[in-house]
Amino acid sequence: MGIVETMMGILVSLCFFGVLICKRLVRQYAQDPLRQNERDKDFAANMLFFSKWLLFLGVFFTISYVVYYTVKGSLWQAHLQDWLDLIFRWLHIIFGIAWIGASFYFVFLENSLNRNNNVRDELAGNLWAIHGGGFYYLEKFKAAPKSIPKHLHWFKYEAYFTWLTGTCLLTVVYYFDAESFLINPEITNMTPVIGVMIGVSSIVFSYVFYELLSKPAMLQPKRRPLFFAIMFVYLAIVGYGLSLVFNPRAAYIHLGAIMGTMMAGNVFFCIIPAQKEMVFAAKEGREPDVSLGIRASYRSYHNNYFTLPVLFIMISNHFPSTFGHQNNILILALLCLAGAGIKHYHNQWERGESNKWVVPLSIAFILSAIYITAPMSRDELLNAEKVSFSEIHPIIQQRCSPCHAKNCTDDVYIVAQKGIIFDTPELIVQHKDKILNFAVINKTMPQGNKTRITQEERDQLEKWIIQGAKLD
Ligand code: HEC
């Protein structure tokens, strides 16, 4: 049984099993006279909602599997996979923008509230804004309002759907085609199933680590530097570990998935439950448990600093000079520090505070990354033994053309990838800089080294290009 069959089997069983559990809980709660308070009613309503979603997902996965089984091995397999990639990527950025946008907006509100000038007693602050041709006036309450309004807007599905579509995207791109995108055959010859298991457990284990570290005492503002330092070292170690077994691009994306899971987990397990507690308490006319609210605000603070690093990781696959570099985890660490630093400055700026060293330090981190990834001087290659085109041509034909020709011969990549075609000597010369970048410096091509290029062949390509990529 292949990886797709195993994963589909597990997913579909989990979905249908989940439906049964949810339905059972809904029945139990409906019949139990002790469970008719606001909290339990909300829980039962959530379970009903979940059961519908799980049923939908179970049916969706089953149909997907039938489709997959039908198209397997035909030209449609790679085609549909490509479209799944497109659709999930599209959805992922739509929900991601909605989530991060709302999150930035509320951080802005919190930082910019007028808290002193003519503010009613029950309010924490207010704010005037103009946008899209209209004036807006907002008020923030110190505690809950006297009565909870009927229509209260929540911001949670953006986060959940960002996570769900991200998980689907990770599966479609890195797990369905684990041999090309997840595992690096130059480093290890593990099977796709083992690779996927390592990937998934790195995410689950990291989330557990984060939860264990987030003890109330550790979350105190005065411990924040220590907390962030531990998380930073932990993520660097995990990233380094993953880069030892995975394709470097997959190692990057897994770090992004790990941080994204922490962020979505904070919303699901901490922030939304705390808000629910505030609403229930107000409805029941009692004091809310403030410790939950405080904890949620700390988690929200973490999310705020994760945003820019995670956003970089999401676009990192366009930049092989970062993930393809031999010190790729160091480069990622520098860019994450720069991102978190710039977010810190942004927060302070909105609050009207300023800290002189954050921006220069963040820029210094980016400059160091630019410096580390600079191409090395290759003067010695100019004078090395001359490499002729007749030595290069067979390498390109054998190692690249299967996926980069008008008529591709690869079993998965049936159209020329990224429109790069090496059918004629002129086309090869035309793409020489890209060949140098992708096949020599970053070694991200051939994809997953499917055509087993050797280091000697990469060296030959390098010499030929540095010597001027002549056709004789
Ligand atoms: C097994 C299939 C496969 C082989 C073999 C292969 N490539 Fe690619 N190539 C791809 C895929 C897939 C992409 C698109 C990658 C992406 O979307 O990130 C690609 C993209 C590229 C790009 C464009 C990258 C960009 O982002 O602009 C270049 C250049 C390239 N390959 C060069 C080569 C060279 C040179 C070789 C041979 C040494 C080679 N490829 C062998 C599959 C392959």
C-alpha cells in the first residue's frame, strides 16, 4: 500500500470516527439536565458543527481517493495534483491575509486607542478612523458591556481555515510527491512514509513542546526574553535536524508549519476559549475568570511576533538562494530575527514609543544574510581546463530534459517546468545563469535529484558557464 492510500485510510477513518463521537456528545449533552448552562450549550453546538464538517471532509476525502485511483498513472494525475496545489495555495493566502490582516488591525487598535481624552468611565478607550469614504468610531470596554449584544462578531474562522488549507497544501505539495519535494536523496534514502511521519511528528511534537513551555510563570512579561530565547534555540535545532533529512525547501516549510500551528493552536485552545469565558460570565452575571484572558493576551503577543517570520517562510520557496544555501538554517534564523525585530518596532511605533536599536539591528541581520548568500568568486575556474559544449550537452539532456523539454519524458512532470526548455544549444546558453543558480549553487535542480546528477557533473556545468558558456 502506498503513502496516499495509507494517509487517505487514516484520514477518512478519523473523520467518520469523529462524526460518531461528536454526535454522541451532542445527544449526551441534550439529555443531561445538569448540562443546560451557557458553556455546555455552546460546547454541544460546536460539536454539532464539527460533526457536519467532519462528515463533509470524510465524504470529500473518499471522493478524492476514488478520483485519484481513477487517474493514477494517467496524464491527469500530475495535472490534477497541480490544480489542487493551485486551489489550496489560493485559499491559503486568502484566509491567511484575512487572519493576519484582522490581527494587525486589532493590534493597531489596541496600540492606538485614545485612553485619556474624554473617555467614559466604562471604556478603556476609543478611536476615530476614516476609511473607504466613511468615518468610523470605535469604543473598547474595560470589561464586558452590561449586556452582550445579539450580534457579536468573532474572528476565528480565518485562523482555522488558514491552518486547514495550509495543512492540505503541505500534503499536496510535499507529502503526495514526497520523493521529489520532501526527501533529499543526496542525504538519505528513507522511504516517503518515513519522511511524512518525520514531518508530521516534527509539527505535533513542537506544538506539545510549546504548550509545555507556556506555563503561566514562563509567560510573565519579565520572562519574555527567556521564553523567546528558548523557542528560538528550539526551532533552530529542529530546523537543523530537518535540514539533515529533508530537501532544504521542505525543512523551511516545516518550520513555517510548526510556527503556524502554534499560532492557530493559540487561537483555538487559548484565545477563543478565553473570550467565550468572558461572554458566558457576562451572560450569567458573574465575574469572568481573568487569568484566562491574561493568558490569551500573552499567546496573542506570541502570535504577533511569529507573523513576519512565518510570512517570509511562506514565500521562501521562490528564493533558492536562502533555502538552497549550505547555511540555510542560519540564514532563516537571521531573517526571522529581522522579521520579529521589525514587528517589534512597528508595535512600538503605533504606541508612540521608540527604540533606536531595533531597526538598525534588524537591517544588520538582513545585510548579513545578503552577505552570506553572495556568490563566491570563481576566478580560478576561468583558468581551469576548458570544458566544451559537447561535454555539457549530454548532461543537460540526461539530467534536465526529462522535465524541461517540449516533450517531457518524466512520469510526473509532463509539461516543461516553469517554461524552462533545454531543447536546443541556444536555449541552454540562454538559461545559463539559471542553470548556474539552480543546478550548481543551490542544487535545487534536478527536482529531488530524480535524474541523479553527480557532483562531478555539477562541477562541469559550473566550469563551462564561468568560462563563458561557449557553444564550441
Ligand atoms: C524531475 C523533474 C525535473 C528535473 C529532472 C529538472 N527539473 Fe528543473 N524544475 C522542475 C520543477 C518541478 C520546477 C519548478 C519548481 C518550483 O515550482 O519551485 C523546475 C524549475 C526549474 C527552473 C526554474 C526555477 C525558477 O524558479 O525560476 C530552472 C532554471 C530549472 N528547473 C533548471 C533545471 C536544470 C538545470 C536541471 C538539470 C540539471 C533541471 N532543472 C532538472 C523539475 C525538474
